[in-house]
Amino acid sequence: QLLQCFLRGYFSSV
Amino acid sequence: MLEARLPSAVTLKKIIDAVKELVQDANFDCNDSGIALQAMDSSHVALVALLMRAEGFDPYRCDRNIALGINFATLAKVMKCAGNDDNLTIKAGEDADVLSLMFESTNSDRISEFDIKLMDVDADHLGIPETDYSATIKMPSAEFQRICRDLSVMSETVTIEAVKDAVKFIASGDTGSGSITVKPNQAVDKKDMEVTVTLQEPVKLAFSLKYLNHFAKASTLAGSVTLSLSDDVPLMI
């Protein structure tokens, strides 16, 4: 879960 | 209004084949520069970012930006009905609720037309941030696909270790372990067969082979693949 919300944040930081 | 014609359907067939297992429902964002797709996979672990530039179509017409919500399993089934050499036209009207696809055989003696229902897909703007990666590996895409397939017999995880003059793929599981080392080979005749390792610092990172095998399905689209790695950020392929 932590990884997934990290990734969502990472990819939407564009 | 979108109308775009692709001289040979094989390109879109390969693209849909490569992403259909990763992306369920997503938007084709169409504007005058082309058709873009940015979508995370269903388990929100991987992002697919794709741009089909307008230059690749002839003709290409997109009067205003439209988002076409598509179920990729349906699109994949329809694309199976296209011959590789058919030319393919995709069309969507102003307030479109269907995407029309037309496949025309080279000597125009067979014309197939399909409409697929469009859906509302919530569009959160995603992309891959500009990153200065520690290691960038360029290698033949077929070789990368083969390495991922071969190492899957040993484990579900592969460790990729990039050092100055080599990149090593290591898989170890309960039944044993395996590793494949690929060395740079400058000055080869075919550009796609070149292997280069550009290193800011050595990296050693583990990834799920399930995803790498999905990504490697796109190998037929390009002869060469670039892997970019850094600690604590996603692998870019």
C-alpha cells in the first residue's frame, strides 16, 4: 500500500 | 472530431498487444500533436506512457482535444481482426460515444468496420518525472525479452546489477539460481545490436519479472531497449 501510494505520488508529480 | 489513418495496422496491433495485460481501461488523449496514453496498471505498480505522434498517421485530423475512454481488452479483440498490412482508420465524432475502426486490405477488396463503445475513465494526469539516472543500459530488445523469460524459470524476481563494464541479471529461488551477464560491445555494425552501459554510479536493484515480462512484450516495436536505474525510483524501460 505504501509502495502504491508512493508510486501514485511519484508519477503524478509531473 | 478525430480521424487518423495508419498505413499499416501492425503498429497499433503490437502496441495494444504490449499494453493490454497492464492496462484495463484508459484514455487515449487526442490532440493535434498525436494520441497519448498514460495509465497505471490495475495494481498501481507500473505506469505505461505512450505517445503516437500525428506524423505517424496520414492523414491525421484532431479538431479539438478529446479523451477517448477505452477498454483495452475490447480494443485488443477488435485489433485481432485487422491484418498486419491493412491500413487502419480510427474515427471519433464530436460528442462521440463510440470509437470507429476501419481496416482496409491493401487491394481494398476487404473492408472491415468496428465500433467500440467509449467509457468515462477518470483522467488523473500522470507521467514519468525527468530523472538523472545512476545507470542507463542500452541493449537489443529481443535479448532483454529473452533474459527476462529465461530467468523467470528460477525466480519471480530479478536483480539487475550495473557496473562499469557489464550488466548482470541475477535470479535466485528455492530450486537454485541463475545469472546472465551482458557486456558492452561498441562498434557493432547494426545499431540495434549495440550494448552500452552508462554509469554515474554502480546500482544493484531487484524487480518483479512479471512486470518486466509484460514490458518486454513491446520488444517487437523497437530493436533496442533502454533500461534506466537509480536507487529508490522506479526502473524506466
